[in-house]
Amino acid sequence: MVKAKKLQKKSFFDVTSSLTAAKISLYAASAEELNGRIVKLDLTRSLRGKGLELKLKVKVEGSNLNSEPISLELAGSYIRRAFRKGADYVEDSLITECKDAKILIKPFMLTRNKVSRAVRRELRNAAREFLISYLKIRTSKELFTDIMTNKVQKELSLKLKKIYPLAFCEIRIFKLLLDPVALKVSEKAEKREEIRAEAEKEAKIEAEIESEEKAEKKISKKAKIEKKE
């Protein structure tokens, strides 16, 4: 006779983050199970409508669960809302370094009117030069904070204003580049988290359907009894 596996009791674990005051609670059987898990936080509400998504990696440190930021990404819908007729956009993608990490950064700029290719090229080159010099003297944590508080974007916009005034100046993607092995582990953890979240969602829907079916059967049974009486 095969013995049934004993189900582990799951509970919620609080995760702290130095970047946001948002409460992070993760459901798992143990704290160790959460080590390396990728958490996605929608910062739209806390940033007053700015559609920014923060990704954090959970780390077990003693009896505490802490998290380290790994990327920031601006929602495509937020960028699309900023578009205006009769304007040009300028974007770039560069890999550079800060004090403690290698970084992928993608700035995105929108001009107030149509401009020539030469102006767009000058804006792109000036933005690249500014960002490389800005990033290399700061740590990754400082940069995450500066982007979330719009400090980098404001300074970049003022710098580019001398070339051509911008209607929109943002950092579309800011991401720490991990070593290949760590990156693969991170991607697998993220995929597992997405599958788990989808499974929980499906289970919830099934439970709601089952509950509704039971309620309908109960009502139907009661109606039949009343009809007989």
C-alpha cells in the first residue's frame, strides 16, 4: 500500500523592500521555498498614475525575507498615452556600468514637433553621453530610487532642452544584467511564479463555479420539495 504524501501547511510570509513601502506577502510552505522568487509590483497607484513595474528578487537572510530590485519597466500603455500627432520619438538602448553592476538602460523621448533626423541623432547621442556619466558614479540602488522619483528624467530633460525641448522624457527599461547562470535561474524562477499564479487563479475560478453549482442545486431541490407539497 502506497502512503499518501503529507501535505505541507502553507502560510503567508512578509517580504521587506528598501525601495517601496508597499506590503509584500507571499504564500508558501516555508521561507526557504521563496528564496530566489521573482516578485512583480505595479507602482501605478503609488506613483500617481505612472505605469511603472518593479521586479524584485527575494532573498532569505537569517530569519528575515528581504528583496533586491532587478528591473524597472514602463508600461507600453503609459507611453502610448503620451504620444501626440505631429511629434517625433527618439529611443535608444545601451549596456553600461554603474558602481556595482552592469546595466541595460533604454531611454525614450518625445519631441514637441516634427524634427529632422540630424536633431534626433543629436538628442540620442547627448542622452547616451549623459546617462553613461550619470550611472558610473552611482550604485544600482541609488539609480533605482532616482528613476522612481523622476530625478534622472528631469536632469536628462534639462540637458536635452539645449538641443530641442521635449514633451516627454522617460526611462523605458532599467535592468540589472546578471551573469548567464544567475540569469537563467532567475528566468526559471519567474516562469514558475507565473505558472503558480495562473494555477491559483484557475483554482479560484473553479471553486467559485463549484460553489455556484451547489447553490443552484440546493435552490432546485428546495423548489421541487415545495412543488410536491
